[in-house]
Amino acid sequence: MRSGKWYGSLEKVLCFLVFCVLALVIIVPLVWMMVSSLKTNREFLTDVWGLPEVMHWENYVQAFHQGVGNYFFNSIIVTVIAVFLIVVIGAMASYVLSRFEFRGKMLLFLFLIGGMMISPEVNLVSLFNLMKALHLYNTRTGLIVVYCVFELSFTILLMRSYMLSLSKEVEESALIDGCSIFQVFLCIVLPVCKPVLASAALLSTMFCWNEYMFAAIFIESNKLRTLPVGLASLQKALSTNYPVLIAGLTVSALVVILMFLIFQKQFIRGLAQGSVKG
């Protein structure tokens, strides 16, 4: 018994140490990035790991004047609209697939989640021609449509699994009392699905906010570029002013970090409960 307790304590200590190392691997680069963004160029080049003598917050102002503000605005518009559409369409599709019985239901579900098997790189040429034909090339609308198409498959899979784990008695009672299907979905199902909605929204935000390939190919105008593509082009203009460039990178990273910190409980709960049933 004593040896069993000893081994159990050792496993806990080892797990704790492993997670501490993983946390350091993630936290140290973020802290270094934030500290470096507040240095002068001379301080950054002479002492990469040192602390700045004075906090130079004007680096962020200069980064916004160099174009980060415009790229940030474009990313906000594209991400907010795309995530909203992904969550709304995914929730409605998941509700239909988890609550209604109709011919071809499983075939439709397999077709929808089959999109996860399609590599984005394989479809670049056909997507480019399609965007040109529909006059969506070099528009925010085209980028939003592409993000929705490639993110909906996983969102539907996640939300449908969560909804299958919910009890149907309350919904059936509401239908008997005279509620419409839309009222049941809006007033009963969606409030209960807040954790998985938060999980889907956060995962979709991470994809849309950090996506580079589609934004680089389907957006030509500098005024419409999103933050990842804009920062890549800004790197050439600020090749000798590293703190200003790192300030732009910090702004890009902080958005996703703050969202995760705000919704982390709902995110973990949604993923955990969404994996109960398939």
C-alpha cells in the first residue's frame, strides 16, 4: 500500500513538472515578445534578453501608423462576420442533424464532415477561378465565404456531438405547449449550448485570425489585407526596426490570448461534453 501511494505521488510530481515545462515553453516567448516590443532598436540589438531602460509605448503607435491599424481593422471585420456565420449556420445544421429524422440524414452528415478531409492547398486553383467568376476576388466577402466553408465541417461535428448529449424532454414539452421549432431552438437549445458555442467561436476565431494562405492569395489590395499578411509585408518595410515589428506581432497575438482567457471555462467544458457522443 505504501509503495502504491509512493508511485502515485511520483506520477503526480512528474505530471506537474511536465506541465510546468510546457507552460514555460509557451509563456517565455510571449513575455520576451512583449518586453522586446517596448525597447529601442539599439537595446534590442545589443541585449536581446535584457529589460528596456524605459518603456517605449510609442512603438505601438508607430506600428499602427505603419499600417497595423488598417490590417487590424480588416482582420476584425473578417473574423467577426466569419465567426458569427460559422457559429449560427453550424448551430442550426447541428440541431437539424441531431433532432430530426429524414431520409439521407446520415449521408448528408457524412458529406458535411467530409469537408475536413479536403486539403485547402489542393483547391487553391479551383477556388481562385471560382472567386474570379463570382467577382469575389480581392474582397472581404470572398475571404469570409472561404473561411466559413472550410471551418463549418468541424463546427458541425463538434456541435452535433454536444447536442446529442442533451436531453430531449424539455424540448418535447415546449413543443406540446405550443412553441414552434424555431422558438425551441432559440430559447431552449441555444442557452444550454453556450459552452460548445463558445468553444466553436474560439476555435473559429483562432483559424480566421491567424489564417495566412487564403488571405495572401485572394486579397491583392494592401487596403484589404488582414493582419498576418500585412505583418509579413510590413517585415520588409521595418526590417531594421525590430521593436516596432514585434509590437505588431504582439497586437496580433494578444487578441487570441485574451479571448481564450475570457472564455477558457466554456471552451474546456464545451470540448469535454461535446466528446461524450458521436
